[in-house]
Amino acid sequence: MEQYIVSSNSALELKLVRKPSDINDPKAAFYPDMTYQVFGNMEKIFGYKDLVVKMYYTACSLKLYININYSSKVDSEKFGMNPDNIMEKLKDYITPNFHSNIDVFEKCLEDEPSFKPYGNQLDQFVLNHNEENKKFEVYVIEDENTEFKEYFNQLQTFVLWYIDSSNIIDFDDSKWKIFIMYEIFKNENGDLCYTPVGYSTIYEYYAYPDKIRPRISQMLILPPFQRKGLCAKLLNSVYKHYATKSDVIDITVESPNDEFQLVRDFVDVTNFYNLKTFDEEKFKKLHYQEMVKEFKNLYKVNQKQVRRVIEIILLKITNRQNKDEYEKYKKFVKTRLNWPFQKKPTKLMLAMPAEEAEKIQKGDSLVKLEDLDIEYNELEPSYDKVIKRVEVSLSV
């Protein structure tokens, strides 16, 4: 039966179609990183040979075409097993108005120039990639409407394939704010078109008594646009939006994965270096209070992330060949890592003889020191990645 079992990660073929020739161009295809939320933890599809599940979107308005192609299907009567119902598994995540006729789908491309981004333009910039200048714009959507909901439901399906344990958000809740980045390109007729590059969802939590604390829930750059610095640009656009809002305390992030944390650290460290008050000599002496104040005011970065930024910059300017200087830095970081471990003596310990309680505390201290060493040794390489990227950025 193995010949009828395929990986759903490789069977699912995605495309953002800009022109008719993209439909049959294998270079236009990209594939999921994960599919377990739709096809199960094993990420397998049973019952088909040479299976290809085509999910093609028009690049701007995200009209969807689905086609399930295979060379043969398992004989249910012979083997007593039915092939997986692929459409049944997909139905909760896709529009019921998808196209199954490729000619009708191709016809939709003619209307793409009429698509215009929803919401208000927040930012725009030009990036040079492969000696070609490409223009991007970022829009923020703060008000719900039915037309946008339908569009965004198409777009947010992509998180299932690229963000672990992702959820489809309910945009009926007015506290959700959506930031969408578009690339502006010209189609074959020379018409300007907007294709979504990625997006971020932000939930504005209430903070007593009359403030809000925006939390970044998701941030995704679609695979065709990754590794170009666009996630950093999108994050800075979010900062830009909230910077002037007096009711915002700070911006937090919901369970950031390692990749996003790397981008976040890079953006924050770069922004810190660009402060008017930044002075490396003062910073090295830990006289950075004025810099931190400016940083928080400009970018609404929360205190926990500010501390990471301080640690990364200190590591960058620490002479690791100088044993005393390097050990001093490590102690500085481990002091912060030790905060969660600090605790008052328990009632049981207070009731014990002093010698026994002291033995327990000493034993706990040894365990903590080992844990802190492990945690620090895991942290420094990630800081080094940020430092390397910052150095490249500052030298350009």
C-alpha cells in the first residue's frame, strides 16, 4: 500500500499567478512547510499515486483554483479502504467559490488591475533585488467589512502551511488590526497590480485604566518573497503605526518562534543604533538610561525585549579575548536569566533546622548555576547571528 501514500507537504502545490504562463511554469510553484492541521500529524495522504493538489491563486485578488491530479487511485473494493477525501479536509479552510475550470481561472487574470488594497496606506519603500527596483506598500486595516473579510480569509489560509500551531482569526472582533504588505508590479499589459507579500495580525489588549497593549499574533512573509528583508520592513511599519499613539503602553509578541525572534532582535538593535542619543562609549559603561527612554518612546518596545537589545549590543562591543571583560558580560546576562529562579524560602524550609535548609538552598544553587550555563550557551549563538546581520546592515 506504500505506493498509495504520499506526503501532503510535497503533494500540495501553491502558486500566486500573475500571468497565464505562470499556470504551467514549475518555477512559480512553492510548497508548504507543514500540513498537519489539515491532513493530520503524519502529514500523509492515502489512496493516490503521483498525487498533485494544485491550489493556485490569482496574485492580487486571490481568486482560487483547485485541481486534484493523480495517475491512479486505490481500489476500494479490492483493499477494503477508501482513499482520503481531500476536498473534505480542505473545505473548512477555503472559499466555497473556488474555480475548478482552469480556463475560467485564467480569465480572472484580466480583472487583476482593478484590485486595490484595503485599508489605509501606512508605509512605502523601494528595494533593489537582482539589479531591479521593486516597490512595496504597507496598509493597515482597522475597520471590518464583508468584502475584506472574504479576501483576508483567503490570505490567512497560508498560515496553516507556514506557522506552527496557527489559528485562523475571527475578524469580527474589532480589537484585531491587520497589516498587509504588497508588491506593486506591472502585468503584461503594463497595468499596475498589487500582490500581497505578507501580513501581520495584531490584537489590541486593554491595559488599565485607559491604555492598550498591542500584541503581535502572527507575522508571515510568503515563500516567493522571503530572504529579502521584508519581514523586518513589515515589523518597522507596525512600530511606525503605533509610535504616535499616546494610549499604547508597549508592543508585545505572542510566542515568537526562533526565526521571528531573530528578525525582531535585528530590527530592534538596528533601531537602537540609529537613536540620536546612542553613544557606544556611554553604553559600554552601562550609562544607557537616556537611550532606553528614547528607544521606548519611539518604538514602544516592551521592557523584556529592551533588555535583550542591551545584551546583544553589549556582546557586540565586548572584547571576548579579554577574560575579565567577557566574564563580566556573562555575569550581566546570567543575572537576568536568574530572575525567574529567584524565590523566597518555603514554609517547610523555614520550619527546618537552619543547617538542613542551608543544604537544600546550596543544592538548588548548584542546579541553578548549571541551568544558567546551559541557557547562556544556547543564547549567545543566537545573539551572534543578530550581530552579524546588524554589522552587514550598518556597513551598507
